[in-house]
Amino acid sequence: MIKAVNIHKSFGELEVLKGVDLTVAKGEIVSIVGPSGAGKTTLLQILGTLDKPNAGEVLVNGVDFSKLNEKELAAFRNRHIGFIFQFHQLLPEFTALENVMIPALIARKDNKKTAQKAKELLAYLQLADRMEHKPSELSGGEKQRVAVARALINDPSLILADEPSGSLDSKNKDELHKLLFELRDKFGLTVVIVTHDKDLAALSDRVIEMKDGLVLLTAI
Ligand code: ADP
């Protein structure tokens, strides 16, 4: 699903990734752990086409990102990759339903079918009675589940999650952890998670430890 070879990334003088290799199989749930500043988020952004490496190769689903122009990258991202962030990043002026629909509408999918699918996803995530609420009217756990529904609307094959449980209390954390595994089993998704959360990392199929821009250790 993912093959990253010898990824280098610098911001000015700061060398953040110093030759990272990473392979993730289809259907695998992999956690990336390590101290703050290790380069975890930067790597996730590169895997998600949100940033570009200075050197190295990234292939997702066999597609070499270096061969795609900006427009093609955006289309690939929208179609194949779902993102979950720590602070959900829902648009405050839109309802839960509208937030979930946005990536599909960007991909120019049919409005009616998209609305139907978004409703199904929200119902599956126990948000049937919250669809018309705006983010400010939702609890932290609900907001994060709306973000999960949004990540799923275009049937991605890969979910990239950056500290997905970082802003949740322990009950909502446990629910989110269960949900990520359920999604893998239900939709056959591959999931890469950047996390400080030891419980979440321990549940993964594989834990990758990063330090100072390098992968230190891969533990099963
Ligand atoms: P982690 O996720 O492991 O905490 P990050 O990938 O967020 O690490 O950051 C690694 C280093 O790169 C940090 O020192 C951070 O300040 C720096 N960094 C990240 N993004 C940028 C950017 N867009 N511009 C400049 N420096 C950045």
C-alpha cells in the first residue's frame, strides 16, 4: 500500500527527515511513535501528498507521487486518502452533514448520492441525530466521529491519522481506538497513525519508532 524510500526533508537549515524508509501492507494498522520534533507529522504529510520530500520516493497504491503534477496529486489525495487530525478541523459554519459531504463535492460527485452516503456514514457512527448540528454544538467525541465520516466519504483505501485521540477524554479515546480497528475490518482500510498514545500504539499491528528524523526501530 505504501512504499517510502530514503525520504529526506529539510525546512531551511533544519533537516527533519534524514533518509526514512517505510513499507506498509494493505490492511495494516501502523503507529508511528517517538519524541516531539522527531519528524512524525512531516512524514505523515509527505505520505498524504500534503508536502513533498526533497529527495526519496513515495508510492501509494503503486502510484509514484513524483510523477504527478499538483492537480493530479490533489485528485489522488481526495480520492484515495482520508485524513483524521487531532483537532478534527471541521468547518465551523457548516453542519455535520455538510462537513462530511465536502470532500465528495470537491470530487464533483453527485449531490444527492453524496448526501445519502454521508447520512449512512453518520448513522453508522451513531450521529444520526446530530447531522444538522454545527461543530460548536457537538461534543469532542462527536466532532471526531464527524471527522472520521468525512475521511470515509470518498471510499479511501488509506487513512492517515495525526494524533487522532489527542484531544479526547479516555472514554472517547477508547471508542475511537475501537472504531479505527472496526473500519480496517469493515472497509479493508490501511491506517497509519502518528500518536503519543501508548494504548493506541499497543493495539496496532506494528509500531514504528522515530527519532531525530530517522526510523529507529520497528516492533511488531
Ligand atoms: P513530530 O511530529 O515528530 O513532533 P514534526 O514533523 O511536526 O515532528 O516536526 C519536526 C521538526 O520540523 C520540528 O522541529 C518542527 O518545528 C519542524 N517543522 C515542521 N514543519 C515545519 C515547517 N512547515 N516549517 C519549518 N519547520 C517545520
